Amino acid sequence: MAQASTQICRLCNENNGVYYCYECKNVLCTICRERHDRVSTSSGHTITNTSTIDLADFMIDIDIQTLVNVPAEPSITQVQSFEKMLYKEIIEYMESKVDHSLCQTSDDHQKRIDEHNKENESLRVNIQRCKDHQNRIEMILRENEGFKEEFQRCTEEMEEKDDEHMNAKWTLDCQDRYGLFTTFDSFSFC
């Protein structure tokens, strides 16, 4: 049974639709139908005049496809019981296709974010500990450098004293061998 209902062309959204493409599930005006037929991927589609088809049959498909003009729940006076049952089945089918895992995914993401934040805080604490250790090590190295310098200075002084001691000993040995000083003179020398 044909219904006299006016639909706007789904391609240009300007002119009244005169044709219906079963594959695209779109109402087309005359100009858009010519364009539709020129496209190689849609040239073999089944197209019919909208006056020869029951618009209610394909309006459900169009409404489901675009989710336009779908009432929250049809009123009982407008829809027969079979159509109401079909409507409920369509709504249930559409709801079954909705990805409810997104809610779970967002919870999982939030848990991961919280875990990463805890790990970041732990890393910040560890970094601060490492910086404290580094500062202590640098201070110890500076002290060690001071000790090295003092040790070097003491070593040089000891070498000088050793040289002086060796020179003094050599001088005394020479004096004793060659008898340059008497015993009395050596005591007064010290």
C-alpha cells in the first residue's frame, strides 16, 4: 500500500525525494538520482519510485540508521501491538549494539592513571633521596680533596725533612770520617 508522504532527499537535503535506493536506504530527488546512477559503486543499486512503495517499511530503517525522529516510546494510539513489539525489538537490538565496555574501559583507565600517579610520586621520593645522597657524596669528595691536599703537603714536608735529615746525617758522617770536628764541637753544634 502506497503512502503519500513527503521525504526530503538525503543527499542534498533540499528537494523532495522522488526515488528510494534500497541498498543505500536513502530517498533521492531527481538530480541526486542521476548523480547516484553515475557513481560506479552505486550504479547497480535497486531504485524505485517512492509512490510505489510503502514509506512505513523503509522509514524504520532510515530512522534506525540516522537515529532521527525516533520517539522515546511510541504512543499506543499510533502504533498497533505488532508494530509496538517490533519497535521494542528494534530498540533492544540497537541497545545491544551499544558498546557498554566503554564504561569499564574508563574505569580501567582511571585505575591505571591512579597507579601511574602513585608510581610517579614514589619516583619523585626516590629522586629526592638520590639527590640527597649525591649532595652527601659531593661533600665527602670535597672533604676528601682537602685531605688529599693536606696529605700531599705533609708528604712534601716529610720529604724535605727526610732530605734535611739525610743531609745532616751525611754531614755528620763526613765530619766523623774526616775528623773535621771534635766530640765537643759536635755537641755544641746540635
